[in-house]
Amino acid sequence: MRAHVRIKLTGIFVDDQERARDFYTDILGFQVKVDAAYGEGVRWISLVSPEDPDGPELVLELPDDAARTYRQAVRDAGKPWTAFSTTDAQADYERLAAKGVEFTLAPKAMPYGGIDAVFDDGCGNLICLHQD
């Protein structure tokens, strides 16, 4: 039998774990899988989609200096840190904008396929919302 490699954890650097937790749960709708102490002044916070609670987890991590520099360069280039999928980019765009989320790109058909919208998570990152 062939082994299957899957994504279990992926991380995103955030300036403030509590603010990020609130944004990613209250605004985006993820649910907390783990929120536990992980050293002095740091927590291990992982989130999952409520539709797939045993699926991939998004870890909200505090950056070190190297990560801050890289994250800022990615942001300055206008590139999203990661992408989340949606079945209706326009509806999610309208829902999130109504909650005060700032978009740098409204839903747009992309030449590589699908529709993308890009928003600021308020925690130092641009995030792509992608619809196939």
C-alpha cells in the first residue's frame, strides 16, 4: 500500500495571537482546535474549518525577526501569504466587507482559473480567497 502525504499543519505569522484568534474565528468562521500555553508569553493556537474539524490546521504563530522581515517583503510585493477556498467568492467578499474586512482585490476572474479576492487580516498578512 502506498503512503499518502497530507497537509496536517500550516502556519501563518501574526503580530498578536489574541487579535488573530478573534479575527480568524469571529470574522472568518474558523473554529479553535487547540489553544494552549506554548512557552512564556506564547500560545499554540490552531484553527480548523468547522466543515472539516479533523482536517488541516492553521497555526497562528508569533514571528521572529527573520519571519517579520520575510512577511513584510511578501506583503510589500502585494502577495498573499496563503489562500483559503470558498464556494462563492462574491458572497464571502460582501459578507466580510460588511464586517469591516479591507480588501486589496475585489473578486476577479484569474487567467489561471477561478476567482480570487485578497484581503488584509489586520494581523500583518494579505490573504487570498479563492473560488475554483
